[in-house]
Amino acid sequence: MSTSVSPPKISGATVRADFNAVESVLHYSRAAERLGLWASERTLIEKHFPDPKAPLLEAGCGTGRVTLALAELGYTKITAFDFAEELLEQARAFAREKKLTRRIRFLHADATELPTSCNLLGYIAAAASLGGKSTCNLIGYNARRATNAGGFAGVLFLFNGLMQIPGRIHRRAALRGLHGLARPGAPLLFTTHDRDDEPAERRHWKRQAELWVEGKQDPALLEFGDRYFVDDDSYRVFMHLPDRAEILADLAATGWTHEWDEMRRRIAPESKAVRDFSDECRFWLARKGE
């Protein structure tokens, strides 16, 4: 008598392995080389991150598409991290080629483990509390002006990076960790998909809801809203698609104050190359309280 074995649940390790796969590295490297900032990203960054000398933090930087473009725009104090080593190595290579290494610090870190694995603001006492070791000193011991000001002046987590973290508890851990790194009043800019935005999406998720009630959903998925699929470039992609109420609740639960959100198409017209690279998404701006 044979028994079926359920596939393992999607985990952070699954996502890291997918991002480190050669197909992923090639896909995101092409985007870093050819796309740069989307029109919508540039509009919002220039509006909400106006000081090019302020210390900025980019979570989930990948191969550096946004990071490198920020440095080329004149931002001079960028700290960027990712948990996928192969993507990060490519980002560093691009920065060296473009001679932007003085403006960018690339670090290897996991957004879901910032409070336990990182020396959050560069204080020597924080390193001492970790036994003298720190896997990612996000601002740096010498950046006293940044630490005295209370953290980063702005935080970015773009191209749905937050939504590629499996498990709501882990996404909230990332939001909470980033909140701890930001100075009072700092903005957080990030994107999500929105499963209620278009009729086709609403039909798809109505059927998925029925499958979850019946217990017939993909057994590898953790939560309703999860998807795990093969992209056009033949690499595996995990994505959680929330509704608006879910993100509002997550921001409130992690200390962020929601300030604004809007679909990309209503912010700026994008090129065909950008539309081919990325489906429609919702931009969010939240802020750490003063």
C-alpha cells in the first residue's frame, strides 16, 4: 500500500536557493543593466527621499538595479543588503564596474533576522552583546552622525521584495526590523501586488479561496495569497499577493504609520520594457513616528 508524501512547505531557504539559481541571477542582472529605475520609482524617490546625502537603506537589493541607479542619481550614503549571495556578488561587480563603490555599502543579511543577526546601528556595545561578532553592521562604527541621528533617513524595499518572504510572521519580522533601523520620521517605500485590483485577479483568487476551504490548495503553500510558479525566464518565483487590508494591518502591527498607497499605473507611465519585466503593483509609503 503506497502513501503519498506532501511536498515540503515553502521556506526562506527555498526562496534563497531560487534567487541564487543561475536563471535568477541572469534575469535580475539584465534588469540592473537595462532598466534602472522605473518612472514610478524615480517619481516617488525624488519626492520622498529628497536629500542625496542622507543615509538610505535598501532591503532586498538583488543585483543592484535600484541601488546603482540611486548612486548614479547622486545619492552618496546607500547601504543595501540581500540574503541571496549570488545576486549580491553580481551587484558588487556592477558597482565596481561603474565606479560607485564609495557611494554604496553592500551587505549580506536576511531581512527577517535583523534584530538578532545584525549590529543594527553600528554601536560598539551592540557588537559586544553579540560576543564581538556581527554578520552585518548596517550603518557602521564610523558613521557617528548617522547613529546619533537615530538611524537611516529612509528605507526602500522595492519590486515586491517584502512579498517574496514566505509567512506573514516573517514579513512582519522584516517590517519590525526595518522600523528599528529607521530614524524618527523616516519614510518606508515598498511595493506589493494586489489580488483585488483587476477582474482577472479577483476571479483567480475567488477560485483559490474555494480550494483552500476544500483543502485542495497547493500543499507547499503556507497561506492564502501565496503563489509559487515558473517565470518566463524559467526560474522559480515565490510571491505572496495580499489585499490592501492585510498590508494596512501589517504596518500598524509593526510600528509604521501608513501615509499613502496607489497603483503604479496611476503614478507614472512606464516603458514597455518595464511592463514586460514587472506586472502591475501597488506602491506604499509608510513612516516611522516622530
